[in-house]
Amino acid sequence: MKSYLSLTFLVVSVLLAVMLAMAKHADNAQLEVAASAMADCSNRLDTAQAQMVIREGTLLTLLTLLTLTETSLEFSNRLTDAQSKLALQTDQITSLNRQVAVAAAENQTLGLSITDLTNQLATLTGRISQTEDSLTRTNGDLVQLRKNYALLDNRLRRDVAERVVVERRFNNLAEVQAQAAKLWKYPTLWVTPESIYAGLDVEVKSSGSAHVITPD
């Protein structure tokens, strides 16, 4: 009986040993599979991280390119705006140059007009001076004419008075007889109009008309 138990115990021990060996082998196999899986996961993680780095670099590059594109577009817009402003300023400068040219021509014309007006003013000033001199002479002549008129008026009044006196003498018979006796006693040359008006500042023409000579 004891031999039977020993044999049974031995068989059971062998079975247990075989089962333990098989369990250990299975565990080792599972550990190897797990280690292989972990290595594969680690490789995949490394690959994923590398791809993420590449993708981050690509994304950064794309962002940089996008920023550069936006900056380039902004610069292009600014350049277009600057070119438009430059063209507008060029047109304005051209217009201003034309206006300056027109103003210069107008100033030149105005200068010529001023010179012409200055010459005309000088001529008018000379004429005014001549006119003033002429007026001065005319005024002097008028003053002299007034003096001459006064003298002629006095002479006329005197001559009229003398003629009245003579007429009154000829209206007096005694005076006429005395004048006739004087003429018979002291006969004179042939009486002519010139002799009659002699000394009276009267000029007698050949037609017999007479006019008073202005006294000096």
C-alpha cells in the first residue's frame, strides 16, 4: 500500500512538474509575445512621434508659408497703393507744372502790360506836363488879353468920348466956322483914311475896312 502511495505521489509529482513546466513555458511564451508586442508598440510610438514631428514641421512650414504669403500679399497691396498714389501725385505734379507755366506766361504778359502801362503813364505825365505848361501859357495869355481888353475898352471909351466931342463941335456953328477959318488959313494935305486914323492904333486895309490894333 505504501508503495502504491509512493508511486501515486511520484506520478502526481511528475504530473505537477510537467504541468508546472508547461505553465512556465506558456508564461514565457506569453511574456515573449507581450515583450514583442510592447517592442512593436514602442516602435509604433516612435514612428508616430517621428511622424508627428514631421507633421509639426510641415505644419510649421505651412504656417510660415501662409504668413509669408499674407505678408507678401500685404506688401503687394501696399505697393499697388503706393504706385496708385505715385501716379496720382505724378498727375498732380504735371498739372501743377502746367499751372506754373501758365502763371509764368501770365506774369510775363502782365510784366509787359505793366511796362506798357508805365510807358503810357510816362507819356501821359509828359502830356499832362505839356498841358499844364500850355494852360499856364494860356492863362498868361488870358490875363494879357484881359489887360488888353481893359486897355481897348478904355481906348474905345476915350475914342467914343472924343468922337462925341467932335460931333458936338460940328453941331456947333461957331465951332464949325472957326474950324473952317483955320483950314482956310492953314490948309493941310489931302486927307486920306490913313491920315485920319494915324496915331489911333487903327489899321486901314486897301478895301477901306479898318480894325483896331492891339496895343503893346
